[in-house]
Amino acid sequence: MNWRKPFVYFFLYAGGSRIPAYLKKIRAYEQLDSQQLDYLVEDKLRKLLWYAYNNVPYYNDELVKCGVISGNKVILEQFGNIPILTKDIIRTQGAKLYSKHHKSRKSYQNTSGGSTGEPILFLQDKVYKEWNYANKIYYKLAAGQDIGEKELRFWGSDRDLLEGKEKLSIRLRNWLYNRKEFNTFLMSDEEMFRYVSEWNEYDPCWVEAYVQSIYEFAGFIEKNKLKIKSPKNGILTSAGTLYPEMKETIQKVFKCRVYNRYGSREVGDIACGDDTLKISCWNQHVEIIDKKVYITNLNNYSMPLVRYDIGDIAEFGKSKFELKRVLGRETQIFKTKSGKMIDGAYFRHALFFFDWVSKYQIIQKDYESIIFKIVNNKPPIEEDLRYAEDFVKSAMGKNCIIKWEFVKDIKPTKSGKYLYTISRI
């Protein structure tokens, strides 16, 4: 009997949380047709923009200049004229992007992951947080995972786990939700053997994992011919690009459905699904222009992010309410002098069948320079090196210089993400 579920709801209601109410709304929204979803998004946009105009100094100026506010009305037809919100603008404008009422809205500070540079400071608030949590519960329920069923969090952030794992509040939360956590910040073979044993003993119904961490873990299990129990409700990957070959390996090893959750610290969860990713349009308005993703968060009034350049590349699916695929960070797209753009995943294929490669990172230093950082478990094979170099030059041009750096380890970013490919262009 799942006694935890009523207890979770009791504590949420007792604490005045709106999470159950927001979850109920989301379950109703999922029944709407595309026209009704359009009305929902437009209504939320109007309310957000009107609030921003009246309460956020930066938008008080910008929304008038671009024609979105005219005669005390919100003109949504001019929405595309709102300047793209970049990280540089956020740095320079600072508190001018804050609502005058953010303290009464119980705002708190958060930062971007900082995977490709210095983290950016954001304000979020209680309403935003509760909508985001309700959305996370919705994803689980849609996959068949009920509140209180055994779940395992396979995470890798020093900020999320290393600093907070011992807090009493975290331990109580995990006990109440029937959750176990593995810290994948720096996984050794010894740790992964232990994780396999503890995983099988715990026998989770549901797993949430950093995509790179669970992929590495799956490869470790496969390589060592270990047995692992399959989570009946599936594995949800996040915090990285789930490439097809990665999904295939994870599915093969764990024998379950694999879901891909796309989001960020700045705006929360954006979309989720197994084949196509359904956009959480009650939380986010998504634009894709020349494959670049721009997000307007619909529920964070303490620091409205309107047309925020999140730095990702993606494609819509059959409608504007689903994503066909997320191609990854813009910094994972390699470029040539002629303007050709190549998904960084292409270069990973150069190393797929080299059994002497334990770990790698591929970096584009400039238009005609590629660095392969390699952690090798035995001496490299000259024939393999020549094959990889020819593979790269077939895409980047014959003048491309390939440099090999053999290192003892490749560290993840401060947020725990492991980047396979990085473009410095």
C-alpha cells in the first residue's frame, strides 16, 4: 500500500502549497486542443507583459518602444518586436529586470549552470517554483510513476547534492518521497560497482538522471557484463542532450522506456517525452527562429524573462506545442569559415569503436583547429588516430589541424555536467 501519497498531499496542503492546485490545472490543460492551448498561452502572455510593463523598470521602457504596450493595451501582434533578452543584457541591466514587488512574492536567487562561462544570477519566486514542481509531478504521472513509489535520483551537481545532501530537510524529503540519491559528480569504477549493488537492492520504479551520467553508467554495466534491475516506469534523462545512440544504449541496458526532459535552471522544465517532447505551454512560451530557442517563462513575475536566448538549438515537431528534437547547446555546434554548421555529435562518431578510449572531450579551438582530449586505458593505435583525423577533415576541410591531448581525467563543469563537445567559436 502506498501510504506516502496521502502524507505528501497532507504536508503540501498544511503548508499552504499551491502545487496540488497547479497539478490539477495541468491535468485539465493536457485535454485541450491546439486552439484552446493558443488561447491559454495568449492569455498568460498578456497578463505577464502587462505586469512587466507596470512593475519592471526594464520592460516599462522596452514594451512601449517596441509597440507591445499602446494605449494601455497589450498588442500581442507586436510580440516579435520585443528585443531578444541575452545574458549580456541581464548582466548590464541587473535589478532593472526585477519586479518592484519581488520580495513580497517570496523571491529567491538562482543561477544558470554556467556550463559555457560565468553563471548568470536570476530571481525566481514561490509561484514559479510551485508551478515547476507541479510540472515535474505531471511528467512522472504521465509515465505511470505515482507519488511515493520508489524513485532513484542519479544526479551530478555539486551545488544540488554535495552541499545539501546531509541537510535534515533533504533527508526528510527523500524519506517522504521514497527517494534514493546517487551522487554522480565524479564516478569511479569502485563507486559504479557499489551503485549497481545498491540499485539492485533498492529496485527503483523510476529513475531521474543526468543524461551523461546514466549513459556512462550504462556503458560500464555493459562492459562489465553486470546485471541491473529494470525500473518499471522508466528512466527520465535531463541536463544534457540525449543523442539517439545514447538513448539506444540506455534502453538496451536497462530494458525500459527512456524519457528526455528539456529545461534549464533559468526557466525550469520546458518539454518532456520519449519520442517527441511535449512543451509545457502552461509554463513556457517557446519560439524557434533559425533553429535558435527563445523562451518566455509565463509564471515568474519576480523577474520576467521575455524572449530569453537560452543558447540551445532545436526543431519543432508537428505543431508548435512539441519539439521534434533538441540538438543541444549552441556551443556544441561546430562551424567552418564558410559558415557550415556541424552538430558536435558528428565528431563523437570518430571515436566510437576505439576500445583504448575511456573518456573523451572534443573541442573546436578555432575554425581550423580541433583538440581531442583523451583518457586512454592503453596505448592509442596509430591507424585509429589517422582514421579519426580523416573523419574530422571530411567535415571541417583538409586544412583542419587535429591535436591529441592524452590526460589522466576530464572534469565535469561546476554544475556536474560532462560536455563531450565544446566549440570556442
